[in-house]
Amino acid sequence: MANRVLVLNSSYSPIDVTTVKKGMKLLFKEKAEVVSVDEGIYANYNFSSWSEVSLLRKDFWDENNSYDYFGTDNYVLGIPKVIRLTAYNKIPVTIRLNRRNIILRDNHTCSYCNKKKNLSELNIDHIVPKSKGGKNTRDNLTCSCFDCNTKKRDRTPRQAGMKLVKPPKKPSIYLMFKRYFDIFQNEKYAEWKSFFPEDFLSEIYMSVELK
């Protein structure tokens, strides 16, 4: 996966993941600052101070090559991994109602047999079928394997004699970050983990698609 930048609100809560180009644009316009985490110590840099510290970091501090850089022999700029908006963003994190997010929410696990499956073995089931008035809502959509979906057919779980082992739940605000599992696994982006709760970090490792 190409380099990505974690975006924090001014309160240091994660709100987005963006490209390096967009992240640098926010930094250059002074709408954001770089947040660096070294051995548990936070340091914040605006564009000017980050430009000054990048050359020192590359030549003397970054022995483990934890950052990527671009520039010339005389000018080096580190590619930030985490940026923080300087003004509070009131726009809430939006969790879209789509197939990917339902499967992420349910950890690639069938809500009827409780077995974890490959993505290719899963679909989305209407708990109350659309033919019986079921709606496309988070409370009525759940992850199902093909075998259970075929058994259930166009019936409610009760009509099919099946138990809903994992009732749908409201997705965590961190759900959208599960798609970046590969980055969380990469030690080069260990700084990201500093801004997420332990229960999310545990869950993200459990939700990866089986190979």
C-alpha cells in the first residue's frame, strides 16, 4: 500500500487517512501540523519547523529509517505519517452502509454459524427479508456465509429455525480504519497505534481476512 497519512482532529482523535500529497498540502497551508512520536514522546511541527528538523532527522536521528524523505542534497523534507488539524473539524466520521463495512463490522464472521470466512465466501443477509418488509439498515443487515444464507432463504431466522449468534451492532467510529490493516502491521507506522484504543488494536488483528 502506498504511503498514507493519518489525520487527527485538533483533539488528537483519528478522523481520516489521506494521501501524502493531500497531507503535505494541509501542512503547507498551515491547516495541519506534523505529529511525531519517538519513544512515547510527542512532538509537533509546523511546515517551517518540520522542514528544519527533517535534514537533521535523516542524517543523525533516523538510524532505523522510520521515515521516507524527498528533496535534494541541500533540502530534505520528511514524509509525515501523522498530521493534526490546527482547527477543530466538526464534521463527524461517516460510516457508510455498504458491503465492505458490514463485513468489517462483523469481523468476516457469519452471524449464524459464527465461523470466520474468506471474503469470497461471505455475503450480506437481510435478517428480515425485503419481501417481508425488511429494510437496508444496520440493524437488519448482517454478515452471512453462503451455506447459511442458502439454508435461511427468504425467511426470518425464526422461520428458518436458525439462531442469530451475532446480532448486528452499531459500528465503532474506528471501523473505517480497519481497511488499513496492512499499515497497522507495518512497524514503520507504529506511531499510528498511539492514537487508537487497545480494544480497537486487538480487534483489527482479529478482523483481517483469512488467507
